[in-house]
Amino acid sequence: MAAAPVWSVDPRTGKQREQVAVEATAQEVDAAVRAADEAREALTDRTVRAAFLRSAADELEAARDRLVEAADAETALGPVRLTGELARTCYQLRAFAGIVEEGAFLDVVVDHPDDTATPPVPDLRRYKIPLGVVAVYSASNFPFAFSVAGGDTASALAAGCPVVVKAHPDHPALSELVAKVIRRAAARQGVPDGVLGLVHGFDAGIELIRHPMVAAAGFTGSVRGGRALFDEAAARPVPIPFHGELGSLNPVLVTEAAATERGEAIGAGLAGSMTLGVGQFCVKPGLVLAPASAAGDALLKSLTDAVSDTDPGVLLDHRMRDNFLAGVTERAQLPDVATPVTAGAGGEHTVSAGFLTVPAERLTREGAYDLLLEECFGPVTVVARYTDEAEVRAVLSRLPGNLTATVHLSSEEAAGEGRGAELLRELTPLAGRVLVNGWPTGVAVAPAQHHGGPYPATTSTSTSVGGTAIERWLRPVVYQGAPEALLPPELKDDNPLGLPRRFNGRLER
């Protein structure tokens, strides 16, 4: 039977645009993985890796207009948003090139023998090596930054791991274009084309995670899809690390004092954050704890005005649109749930933003209202009105793991008066990034960034954004008693590569 064709689809109309490829067979997945494995040797030189990453950024920038046009045709995210996302992607590639050149990620530690220690210490030399071929599963909502040339791919290549990408069905034509650009950059540095493989199709994604030569995987997507792949990775004869970003509610807590001090500004800020990108950001605030008071009413009035003025938008595909409409309807039908601004169909292919309110007490125990503690992908949020601190603590105690958690404090609370520090401690177990007086949408690519969190936000404790994302694709190895002549240059006493390291307990830079 012939493989199914892969079509580019316009989300603004739901119509097919062009046939891009065909779904990969098991044999084609195998060929892509084997080609990637054969390219590993070309990535052993850190100088080559850094040059490859910079060339990839240069080539992406050179093809910007064509790439943005293709991305907009398949995602409807708009040229302004997509141009910014492509710039972020290029910055990320160059940032990893710098990390590769610096070499601190190798975590080199050298300990000479010490017979006076208890027990005696032999000659030990430790560093980190690449795992091997990495499978990357592209995201729908970030066609550049979390896709073929995104953070998972960039960090894996920086670690010295070739990549096979499973393209997202929402932007297959763009995926093909980006893959060609990255391979062109590889050729400029003498790196084989196989260093970046690309496959299409649901079955191909399953074959990829099962392939015995795949050493690790990165995923950004739904809880259902991510959990299925996570289970496949664990069920292999040789299980592999699976770094999945699955789903996040991103709770926001507004104190009574903060609502009193600047409730209108908080309401307007919430509207901007929850509708940004038509509510399709993984860090969209999906649950807000706000006081059931006059100050809370002012916040809701501001939120109502701002959301009501938001234009309808196009979601990434019609399946997501259908799920959004069904999810909003199901939530709105719960008793005591109100819809000050009703989210729903804005037109035949668009959706309108809205929000729901519910007494916080309804969320303090198990039952039908648990639905409100699940992510609803799209421009909607739930505002839970609390009457006292006990309700706040009860709701927080029932929340799943998240990418982010936010607290809005008054000026005095932020200065250390009141419960500000205590609330920060209560939010910390819930998320990988805790914000004060800000909004979670917008994930800076910076050395200190952490984009991950307790399950189901992610399946590991690692980050997919920032320099430490490279650690996911490395494993430590130590040599004991190895003669100097046999050691890799990274572990030799004279440090010929000039690497940062810890040498006999002393940090050398």
C-alpha cells in the first residue's frame, strides 16, 4: 500500500495547499537514523560544531523572507510574530555555538591520586560525552523555535548528537524548507547531510522512538501524545531518556493587597498574556486566583474590557479549534461557572477570546471541577474567586506540575512585608519558573533560564530553553588509572584545549 501523502494546509480556510512529502515508512525511518549515526564522527570537533551552528543561523537569516512566508501560510501566526521567532531561533543557535567553544558544559574534573584520603583516591578524570542520535518531535505552536531548527535540535547538535526530526503535521512544508537550510549549513562545514534527518507521519514517529540506535528524545506537545511516546521510550529493551514538555496550567495568584493597589493594570496585563498568540503559548496563564472583593471586581472589570476588545484569531489547525470550542463549552456548563466574556467561534475559521469565573471553593476538592485544573489550549482562562487564604492554600495544594507559577504582590508585600516570601515558597514546588509581578508569556533565551517543571509540565527535571538544555544529551564518564597517553585531550594534565575545569579540587577558568 502506498504511503499517505503529506499536505500543507491553510488554517485560515482549512483547505489543502500542496502536497509536500509522503509519510515515512519504517525502512525510511531506519535509513534516516542510520545516516544520522554515521554523521556522529563529523561532530566530534567542537570547532566544527560551533561553526556549523553559526552557519545554520546565517543560512536561516538569509532565507528569512521565504521561511516566514511559508510559516505564515501554514500557521497563520503572522509575519511579525514569525520574524521575531526566527530571530530568536538564530540567536539560540549562536548562543549554543558560544557554549560549545567555551567548553564548560563538558564538566571536566581531574583528581590526582591521594593516598592520604579515607578511603584513598585513585587517579580519576571525568567529563561528559554525547549520547548519540536524538529524536526530536516538533511543536505546533512554535514552527521555528521548537521545531526543526529549534532548541531541542540546536542543543543536541551542540552536544555532538546528530538529530532526526519528526515534522509536525501543521507545518510540513516549512519543515522541509528549514531542513534544507540546515543541511546547506552543514555542507559548508563538511558535515554530512545525515546530521539532520526529517520524517513525516504518525507511524514514523512511533518507529523513531523505538529505533535501537536512537539514544534520547525531545518532545513538545500534548499530554496525551507526549505520555504515549514517554511510555514507548520506557518500554524499549534499552530505555532511553525522554525529555517531554506536555502541558501546563501556569497558575497566577493575585493577593488582595495587589488587587487593591493596581487591580485594573493586573486585569489588562492578564488579558494581554492569555490572548497572546491566540492563547497558544505553552505558558499561557490558564488559572488565576483573584480575591472575591471589590478590588477583585475592579480587576475583573478591566479584564472584561480588554478581552472584549480582542479581535478573533485563527488557531493552528481545525482540530485544535474543535477541541477549544468543546473544552470551553464543557467548562461553561458546570454549575456556578460564569462567563463574563464568552470564548467561542469568532467565525467559520476563527475563535474569540473569553474567560470563566468560579468560586475558588469549588476547586478545593475532587470532582467535576477538576476539569478547570486542566489546560485548555486557546484564548481562555479561568478566574477562581477566593474568600480567604485557606481557600488559596487548598487550591494550590491540588494543582499539577507547571512550567510557571506567578504571584502578584503589592509594593509592601514585594518589599518583604506580609506574606510575600511565604507565597513564593508555596508556589515554588509547583513550577520550574516562579514569577513575581509579571506575566509568564515570553521565555527569554538566557543562561539562567529554566523552561520545565514537575510532571505533567515536563517528564524530566531538565530545561528545553537556555544554555543548560545541552545537558539533556550528555552523559558523564570517568577514567580511573588511565595512562596520560591514552586520555582524550579534554582530560590531560596540561589542558591543551584550555577548558574550564576542576583540577585537584581547585576551579580553573
